[in-house]
Amino acid sequence: MFEFEVNDMTCGHCVNTITKAIQDIAPSASVEVDPGKHLIRISGTSDSDGVAKAIRDAGYTPVTKT
């Protein structure tokens, strides 16, 4: 599992767009989103770079949480 903070995720549309972008590249991934904390948790894939790229390509700015 890994996490990203996405501060420019501000609404339900953002959540849907980001979730779809992640599931398009990793269909078996589990995506949990907390829009109030601007946090995305992904499990079921180890491709954090690919997920980050998908989020960026969708128009958002992911920051890896440590």
C-alpha cells in the first residue's frame, strides 16, 4: 500500500476523475480516497510511479506520503 497527498483534489468530481485514472492503469487496485484530508491510499499494485503519473495526467499534483 502507498499513499499520495493531492492538495488540489477539492470535490467529488476530482475524486471520481482520480479514481478512474488509477483504475484505468491498475484495474485490480483498491483505491481509498479521503477528500477532506486530500489523501489517496492505493493497494493491490506496486506501481507507485505509474499511479503518480496517472494522477498527474488527470490534471492533479500527487505528493508521495512517507
